[in-house]
Amino acid sequence: MKKLVILLGVLLSFLAVKAEVKLARIFSSNMVLQKGLENPVWGRADKNEKITVLFAGAVIETKASRNGNWSVKLPPMDYGGPYTLIVEGSNTLRLTNIQIGEVWVCSGQSNMEFTVDRAINAEKEIAEANYPKIRMFTVPQKVATEPQSDLDRGTWEVCSPETVPHFSAVGYFFARSLFQDLDVPIGVIHTSWGGTVAETWMSLEMMKKEPDFKDLLSELKKFDMSNFEEMRRKQMEEVLGSPLTQKDNGLVDGKAIFAAVDFDDSSWNTIQAPELWEGQGYANIDGIAWYRKTIELTKEQASAKGSISLAQIDDNDQTWINGVLVGGTNQYDAHRVYQIPADVLKEGRNTIAIRVVDTGGGGGIFGNEGEMFLLLGDEKVDLSGAWKFKISEVSTSATTLGPNDYPTLLYNGMLNPIIPYGIKGAIWYQGESNADRAFQYRKLFKDLITDWRSQWDLGEFPFCWVQLANFMAADEQPSESAWAELRESQAMALELPKTGQALAIDIGEAGDIHPTNKQDVGKRLALNALKIAYEKDVVNSGPMYESMEVKGNKVYLHFKETGSGLQVKDKYGYVNAFAVAGDDQQFHWAKGELVDQTTVVVSSADVEKPVAVRFAWGNNPDDLNLYNKEGLPAVPFRTDNWKGVTE
């Protein structure tokens, strides 16, 4: 009897630990499956367990492998729904309200992560978001050093005023435009992370072919999470010259010690502002930092009505002048302008102190130099340049592995778990974080597209992206530009088949890297999808440079992708944003005029013998006015191949 009880206990114990049949988390009720594909469905179970999948009248049987993995392929189906998916094994799973439609992956960095509730006209957009056949799955953010087999969480959500506020705005407006044209269910798998570089979204298999990343991959191969935090801590302590602290001693019990006029900051380091501190020797450091600056004012300046402008601060700030709190903002991309109360400024020395809280990513004061000043009456006192600087508190998250520390980390954590879910194509909004390596991006971006296509094994599926928007101050004179070079690298990827580019060069904002007009971005991406993926007769591109002819001091530029013809959005008919150069490689602004529906002639009184032309070449060509009659802006270009700033 004793042996029987023991045997029964062992048997019950075995039954208790027997694994339930599970589906990968990318599968849930309300999902959209790709029309016309043998859609893969996969999951986990006990080894050798028999599994039956029932869907739309099809019955598919399989058996889990020795390591517990199982997968089946559903028969191709036409648009329709709702359907129910049943998976039977030791237990039964039932997913409902499934649609057969068009599925797109949307990925990238913060402009793809940007949510509907932050877009222009958000209140109206949310109230009108009654599209039950549009569904979105948002992949949870995760860094991983090895490819993950599944996600930690996530579910498909039906579009409604209740769910849409946290949808990716670009993903939603893209899906809505497709739905309005195709009238079929649209599914969007949203997987993005703000501030990330392209190489973190690529597989190890592809990154091994990138010689520029050889050393980083070698480090990753030896990576040991158990000692990473200690290694990162030591690196930060070397940078800071002191042990890390998790308590800001500059603000104690509400008293701003570091803002006091008589505080001695002589031992502090010096930093330039406006410029994020990560690029000035404080990489990977999040937390709290203090800036201090002392300026001399005359009696007249000190008595004038004044305000202080501090460009933008990532993320939050409190600002004191002569120990008096004059303002604070809890928004990383807001322009800081604070009114200075009477009697705060003094003749002689005046001290400005800024406490900055950085919650992650970039940190510190950023923006344009011309946006940092005291305005005293009609006089501006420049505040840009050197400031005293001290990191007073380091966030514990700063010692953890970040998405940009090594290549492949987000591919492993946020892409591999959703592959090979059936899709039609992908849309991509990223590049800002690679702008300082724009020349490298020429190859990197093409390889990313090739990599995704290879990993999904669906052939050359459509891949469309957003070319970087105009951003930062407009140039007074033609200048070199890393952002212009990044846009050029993006456009070069059009050499790959079934690719499309949506421009945002005319809908950006000088002072905000996250422009709020995501509606037009979504529409322009949808035009590319309609043309490339669905072979619709639509104009999907703005005018593109094709060739040039030099006649005397004039250059005749011929364009393709002109749709119904070129148009100039200017009452005088002049075409802006052109610059020309001679053999000296010095560019000068040029006057442009339409010759006909495909040709523009440009010239400059400063260039007798032009040899090169650039169009919309800058961080922010804010006067661009060349379009086709379908309303799509001309694509930035240059005719020269002179060495750029990122090569």
C-alpha cells in the first residue's frame, strides 16, 4: 500500500507539471491574418503531444517536437470574418473575432512610437476612431542578447475611441487610409522604440556581414549580464570621478542648495549648452544634473523687464535666478521661456541654476544656440556656450543594458518573437539616431530591408519608409547637413525592388523632432503601399531629380515622378530651396523657375559657371515649395558627389 501511494503521488506530480498547450503571444482574439497566405500558427506544448487546430472548417493535426515546439500552416483564405481559431491538446484554446485582411508591420524609433493622443486634432481623431476592422498589436519593449522565442505579453486591440489614444499614430493613420481605399480588414503589428539605431533592429546573421560593427559583436559574444551592471557602474564612476549616488544633494527638503548665489561650483566640470550631455562624455547616464552660469549685467539691464529662454530640456527642469525659482516644465520637447519677476536681477553678478531630470535616452539642454538668452527689454544676452555642470544623481536604470548598447538587441527581443507571422509588408520611420553616421546608413538601411525579407521568408515583400522631416533652424546660407545626407541614404534604398518612400520634408517643425502632423505621414505611406503592394493607379511619389543640363550660367533640371505635372506653391511662381556651386564647391542660393511640367531652370548671380545643384539640402529647408499637382513635395537631392560631413 505504501508503494502504491508513492507511485500515485509521482503520477499526480507528473500530471501537475504537464505543460498546457500554448500559442505564441502574437496570436490572440481580434487578430488579423493575412489574406492569401498559408498563415503560420505556432506555440508550445509537451514534447510529442498531439495537437489539433481548427479554423474556418479546416482541421489540421500536428505533434509537438522533442523540445516542445509546434507549428501548422492555415490554408490561404480570402477577406472575411469574424472567425474562431481552436487549438486542442491537453487543454483547449479558443480565439474569437478573427479577421482575414491585410497585415503590416510598423517599426522604427520615436516618430513611429508617437501615439494618436499627441497628434494634431487628437480629440477629434479619437472621437471618430470607430473602425472595428482595424486592429493593432503593440509589441512590448524588450532588450535581449539572444533571439527570444516569444513575447512577454501583448494582445490585439480593436480600433475604437477607447483604444486608439495609445495606438502608434503613423500606424493608425496608415491603416485608416488603407481601409478607406481597400475596404478590407487591416492589421498592424507595432514594434518600435524611441531613440534607437537601425542596427539594433537587425539580426546577428546580417550584422556579421557589417565590418563596421565587428568589435561590438565581439563584445556581445562575450557579454555576461551577471557582471554587466558592475562594469557599467565602474565606467560611470570613472566618468564622474566619484561613486554613483542615488540621492540628489543639490535639492534637500525643498531647499535648492546648488541654486544659491554663494554656492562654490569651482570644482564642477564645464559643459556646452545647448547640446545633450551624452555627446559630451556622459554617455548612458540618466538621472539628475545641475547647470550653473554666472553673468554680469549693467544697472540698466538688471532693471529692465525680462524673461529667460532656455531652448529645450530633456526631460524636466526647474530654473532659478539668484536663488529664486522662476519656472519649471515637465515636457522634454517644450521650449522653455520663463518670465523673470521684478527685483530678481541685480547689477553685477547674476547666477542662473537649472536642475534637469533625465528619465532616459538623451539628457540635458538641447536645441539651437539662438534660443538660449535673457531678453531684457529689447536686448538679448546670449546664454549659450560653457556652463558649469554636475551629475548629482544617477538613475539605477542607467546601469542596465540599453537598446543601443549593441547591435541585434531589439531584433532579438521585439522582432524574432513575431516572425514568421503572415504579413503583407512593413512601414518604417527611423533614421534620426543614425544621422551622425548617414554615410554608413547607405549600406546599413538596405541591409536591414534585405535582412527582414530574408528572416520572414516571404520574398521581396513591400517595404516603405518615411524620409526624415525638416527639423532645427533653417540655414541662412547653404550648408552641409548630416540630416540631408541621411535623407539621401534613405532615398538610395529605392534601388531595392518593391520599396517606397513617403516624404515629411514639408510637414516637420523646426523646434520639435516629433512633428504632430502624423495624418499626412500615414496617407503618404498608404499611397506607396497602394501603388507597390496593391498595384493601384495612384501617384505615390513627389517629383524626383532625373538629369541636368548646363547652359551658360543656368542649369536645367529634369524631373521624373511628376504626376500630372510640376507646380510651385508661390504666388510669384519662383521655386525655392535651390543652391548652385561652381568648381570651388561653394554653394549659393539660386533662383528657380518652371520651364514646363517636368523642368526647372535655376541660376545664381554669384555663380558664372555652375557645375552642381542641391535642392532642399539642409536640416530644415523650410521654404520648399516645389510639388507635383497631386500635392506631394519634391524629393531633396544633390547632383554632386563631393565628400559630405558624415563620410
